[in-house]
Amino acid sequence: MNIEEYRDYCLSVKGATECMPFGENVLVFKVMDKMFTFATLQPKNGRFWADMKCAPEDRKSTRLNSS
């Protein structure tokens, strides 16, 4: 998934909005003014990365399925 596909996916969430409160290199997505994910617009080792909020019990399975 590239950054454009990730953006489209995030904006498909009902009520999602995007902003850049941390500067021009970090894209933040919110629902009801609560951040649910952010992504850097500067690739690291040729790849972009994103952090997402999730329930503590889902962390391990999410991390394992994303590689």
C-alpha cells in the first residue's frame, strides 16, 4: 500500500478528516476530532510508515499482520 492508497483508505472511514497539526511532513486522520492514525510523508528506508490506535489486546496481531 502506498501513501495515496493509505490516505484514501483512512478517508473512507465515516466522519474522517485529515490535517497536519505536526507540520507539513505528518498527515493526521481524525474522527470526531480524535486522532486515530498518523503517517509520515518522508519515507524511511524507501518506505513510509504509519501509527494507528488500537485496543491493547489487538496490538500483537496487528503488528504481526502488517509485515
